Amino acid sequence: MLRLPLLPPTFAASALLAASALLAGCAQTAAGRAQAQAAEATTQQKLAARLAGLTPGKPTDCIREFPTAHSTAYGSRIVFEVTRNELYVNETTGGCESMERGDYLVTVSNEGRLCRGDIGRTFEPQAHISTGSCALGSFTPYTGR
């Protein structure tokens, strides 16, 4: 029979206290969850307003990088605008949300195309410091009006 040494009671209590503190620090409070849900709802409303009147098409894996005129983040989604009435919504893996506060997106494209799986990095515009990265998903076209 294998016998394991018993830990001194003070060590065991200290370890339990440290583990409890660590778990408490990782747990999101009810107020924090409510704030995150409210922020997500606001983001969804902004995206719905931007897409109002446009009709979604069949998702595609790649789009031409140019003539994309502008890109805007709505949470983990990036909207690539070709014209006011032609845009593509990309559901990223998350990590590029700093575009919402004005950071810019840099991608490395193949043959002038943005494709599913490409990596985008965000940068703070003044200091040019990297603030995040994300992988692009499929592009859903929206057209109309």
C-alpha cells in the first residue's frame, strides 16, 4: 500500500485559502456579467442599425481586399464596407475588438484578397502599438437599398 505524507494543517489551510482567492478573482461578478451583457446588446443594436435595409447573401471564403473603403468592428464582427450599400460582415475569432475604439486593422493578404483564416492585427494609431489579433472567418455579403 502506498502512503502519502500528510501536509501540516497550516499548509493545507493556506493552500485552500490561496485556491479560494484565485477562484474568486477569476469568477465574474453578477454586476460584471450584467455590464458585459448590456455592452453586447448595445453592440448588436449598432450592427443591426448598420445592416438595416440590406439583404444578406451567401457567405464566401474570400473577398477582394480592394476596393474595400472602410472597416468597422462591432464586437468580434468586422464590417468591410465597399460602398454604403455593399458590405461584408466577418465573424472573427475575437481579439480585434479594439477597432471599436479607433485602432486600425492590418492584414497580410494573398493576391489582394482577404480570406477566411487570414490573421488580422490591431494597432493603436498614435503609438503604433499592437493591441490584439484575430483570425478572419467567412464573409457574408450584404447589399440593397
